[in-house]
Amino acid sequence: MKEKILGLIIGIIVVAIVLFTPINAEANDPIITESTSTVTTNGNQTTKVESPPPSAIAPQFGSGNTSDLCTISSSGSVQTQILGLSVGTTYTEDNCLRLKKAQKLYNFGMKVAAVSVMCQDPDVWEAMMSAGTPCPIDGLIGQQAKDAWAVHTDTIPMPPEEDEITAQEKRDKALSIMGTVAAAFIFF
């Protein structure tokens, strides 16, 4: 039994030596048990903003509900890291102007003149003729105006020619140009 206990003690000592001995340790390596370090940091950080970041802002045009104008506006802008561009334009709407003129003439008691202004529109002229109430011409109304229109066919309001650029086509062209310029700034 002593041999078993002695063998067990020797086995425990061998296991302890194997487990607690460093693998790469050399006999002359110093063992450091204490260390001291000091870190000192001094510095300043200053941020100075001399100008705001660049921004292109599209111009604002008043129209429609808040004012009594017959203009349509369009605007746009584009900003790159280097350059910003903003563009705006307005278009006058002819039919709106015609309506306003006719309304003012009617309010002044000039009913025939108001109808004459409205008859400058080819669609209105055609509708008046179809209804049997021809547009006034040279102060004539009714059948006399109808007879006068038969003689003066060259003064009948005609729809615009197909080659003429409409206000919508002008707006579309302006927006197309602004889009092209914006795309150019984005890619360059």
C-alpha cells in the first residue's frame, strides 16, 4: 500500500511540474513582477467654419392661388461639390389673359366688346357660329355679323399652325434643358 501512495504522490508531482512549468521558459529569463507607465497627452482641436456648405436653391415664383396673375412658373436647381446652378422662368398664359380682359370689359358694361375678346379664341368663335350667335365684327351683331364674316373670311380666328411652339412645348423644352444641365453637373 505504501508503494501505491508513493506512486500516487510522484504522479501528482510530475503532473504539477508539467502543468505549471512554462513551455518556452529558459533558465536565465528574468521574471518581471512590477511595471510602471505614464501617458501624457496635450493638444488643442479647433474647428473654424468660414462659409456654409454650397447649396443651389431653386427660385420661388408666386402664381395661381395667392395672386391674380396669368403666369406659370417653373424652376430648378442642381448642386455639385464645386458649382451650383439654379434656373427659373415664367410663361404668360394667353387664355387666362383673354378671360381677365373679357371679365373687365363685361364688368364695365361693355358686353359686346367682352364677347369680341372671347371670340379671338378659334374654339369660342367656332362654338358661337355653331350656336347661331356669330361673334361681333365691326360693331355688327346677329345676322349682319354672320353676313360680314362670310365676306371677311381672312379675319376668322384660326388655330395655331402645327409648326408654332405652344406654351406647353416651351415649358417642356425649358425643363429638358434644365435636366440636361443638371445631369451634366452630376457627372462632371
